[in-house]
Amino acid sequence: MTSYAEPSADTSTRPAFLQGMRDGSPFLLVVAPFALLFGVVATEAGLKVYEALVYSVAVIAGASQFASLQLLRDGAPVIVALVSALAVNLRMAMYSASLTPYLGGAPLWKRALAAYFLVDQSYAVSIVTFAKRPEWGVSQRMAYFFGVILPICPVWYAMTVVGALVGSAIPPALALDFALPITFIAMVAPMLLTVAQMSAAGVAIVLALIFAGLPYNLGLLIAALAGMMTGAAIEKRLEARK
């Protein structure tokens, strides 16, 4: 496990930051239409332009934004919308835990800022790069992390506003909703390396399909919890065997 301490005397952060920007830029191909779609959906649900923007800035979690907004639009109780959003975002707790050995030695304010900007894209590329660059210190890892997020979040905010402004003027034929599944497939698939990870994904997929007819996206909650429990149980069993 990587230590919190700086493993290298080289404290130059600029190369790491620029590398992060390069690695994060390709995500714009899916982040832009995803945010645009959310802006459209938000205005169709009755939100004003500034409310759609505040929603994106405050939550900054695309999947849970869509889930909670859709539930509220369908008349679901607020508590169901909140629980659904939290369930969708439970993966962030696991992201945070796996990044702690790499970023845990940073000052509190930097860790707090990183926690806010911890999204699927910033996690996916950071965790892989950190493992490949053990010589980096905490400052370089932080620089890389913020470099990744720099091209992503401003575009997320801006395209939310654009989507809210144009609203229903975007023709359905554009099918902007392709961005969500493609984003998750591209990020998750390469990370399914262990038996526990693949088993968790398999169980979640099967149960999500089985319980797809349940109201208020409750099938998603069941699938997510069952997938995490499956992965944790297999990890524990494998660790016990070792």
C-alpha cells in the first residue's frame, strides 16, 4: 500500500498537472452531451435555468442528479428520491477509501476540495495513474487529480446552462441520453479485474434487470446493495483463504 509520505524528492507538480489535463480531456466527449441532456431534463421538470445550474454545482453527480430529478418529476416522495440518490452515489465512499492511501497526506482543505471534485472520471484515471507512478509524492498526485478535473467540471456547469436555455429545442433524434451508459461502460469495464469485482457487477446487472419493474427505481437500490454485499463477501472469503 502506498504511504502518505512523499516518496520522491522531486516536488515539481506542473508536469503531473498537465498530464492530468491531457488524461481528463477525452471525457469531454461524453460529459458535454450528458450535462446538456441534464439541463434539458431539468427545465422540462420545471426548474429554472439558475436552479438547474445550482443543482449541478451542488450535487455534481450526474447519475444521481438524473435519478433524483426523475423521481421527483414522477411524484415520488422526497425521501425516496434522496435515498435513491445516495444509493447511486455509494460508490463515492469506495472511491474515497481507495484514494486515501494516495491523497491522505494532503492538507485538509485540499482533501475537502478533492472530495467535492471526486467524480467517476477523476477517480477512474487517477487511481490507475497513481498505481503506475509510485515515485510521485502527495503534491504531485493532487496536482494530477486537479488537472484531470479542470477540463471536466467547467464544461459540466456550462453545458448544463446551455441545455437549460435551449430546453426542448434539441430534437429527440440527437439521442443525447447515449452519454450516460457509454460513460459508465468505458470507465467501469476496464476496472473489473478481480473475481469479487466481476461478481459484484454481475449480480447487480442481473438484479437490476429482474427488479426493473419496481416503482421509484427501487430495483436499482436492491441491485446496488446486493452487488456491493456480493463483492465484499467474496473479497472477505478470498482474504481469509490467503
